[in-house]
Amino acid sequence: MTTQMPVAAPRSERSLRAWASQSGALTWRQVSVMVGDKGMLVQLVVVPVLTLLMFKVVLGDAIGGATGQDSSYSTVPLVILVSAMFGSVAAGVRLNSERGTGLLTRLYVLPIHRAADLTSRLGSEVVRIVVVTGLLLALGTAIGFRITGGVASVIGIIAVTLMFGIAYATLVLALAVSAGPSAPLVPLLSLISSVLMFFNSGFSPIDAYPGWLQPIVANQPMTPTIEVMRSLASGGPVAHNFIKVAIWSVAIIAVCLIPALRGYRRAATAH
């Protein structure tokens, strides 16, 4: 008498388990693409390091004299956030390029969870942000950025950077999948990133900006994030600015998530 072996039921491509495992595999793919592209690796790792050193050399005395605090407490958080933003721009450009080559369509028709590829792109951003932030914090300690709260403060700085970075990455992905292949995506995203970069409390003290501009500078997403990072390092109050960061992050993700999902579906099924 022949005994038949039990056959395992196929895993549903819509299950949470499938989404988690497939997102992990595709996240590894995204990270491998970043590491394998030498030009992108230089842009994502070497450029932030050189930017931090440049800010320290060129603007160190001016910022330190204006704030009464070592300039690294402004420049290190600023460069960490700038690297998170411009790295997301590179990821958005890569997504738009893969859309043009038809790769999104090929991934979309595979028997995998529909959200796995999109979430893997956010997952790769998490990996990139954690690695680059750790590198910049290590370099920051060499130029005067002292973290008095120990490991808990380091974890807090990385966590608040991730809040900001994931929110910004969601915005970039929403724009990347919604824009046409010939749309000026890079100039638009670079403009947004540059405006945020030059109008925040890390680049210059808030009271150094014109009076009408100060409320905007004080409440744009980068400023409270920088202030939280600065407070975590030096031991100042955190709660007020952390609430601002949380509100901004949740609001940006809430506004951009559905357009990102719908735009990704349209981009993947356009061919």
C-alpha cells in the first residue's frame, strides 16, 4: 500500500508572512544594487563625510560664535539629515529608471505580495540611513560632537533620524511613481531638499533669519529634528521638539502613502 506524503498548502501571496519574507529578500536586492553601484556608493557615503568636514572647516567658527556652542552640534545633525534626504532622491531616481526599463512590471506580475517591492525600497532606506548616520556620528565625535547620554542617546538620535528619513523617503517614492519618465524629477526633489537644507536651525540660528521667516524656519520638519538630536547629545529638553517631529512624520506618511501605493500600481501596469 502506497502512502502519500502530505502536500503543504501553497502560501498565499497576500499573507503577512509572504509580505515580510519577500520584502526582506527584495530589501537585500536594493542594498546590493546600492553597494554595487560605485558612483552611487560615493554619493551616499563619501559625499556626506566630505560635506561634514567642509561645514566644520568653512562654517565652524561662524556657527559656533553665533550659538555659543561647538559648531558640530549644528553641523552633524544637519549633515545627517541632508544625507538622508539626498540618498532618498537617489532611490527615487532609481525607481523611476526601473519603471522605464519595465522592471516594475516584471516584479508586479510575479507571484509575490503586491506591496513587497515598495516596502523593500523603504527597508533599504532604513539600512542606508542607519549605516550612514552611524558613520557620521563616529566622525562627529572626532570634531567635537559629544554625546553625553551614552548608548540611549545614540539610539535616540538614530531613531529620530529614521522617523524623518522614512517620512521623506515616502514623499520621494510617491513623487517618483507619480511622475512621468520624462518629468524633471531630480530638479524638483533637489529643490525641495536644498530649500530645507538652507532654512533650518542647523545651518544658522533661527534669530539670524528675517523676522517673517523665523516661524517657518522654526517649524519646518528639519529644525525640530535637529533640535532633538542636539538635545539628545548635550542633555537638553527633548519632548517639545520630538512631538513636532512625530507630527510631521505621521502627517507626511499619511498624505503620501496611498498616492505611493496607487502610483506604484499604475507605474507597474502601464506596459
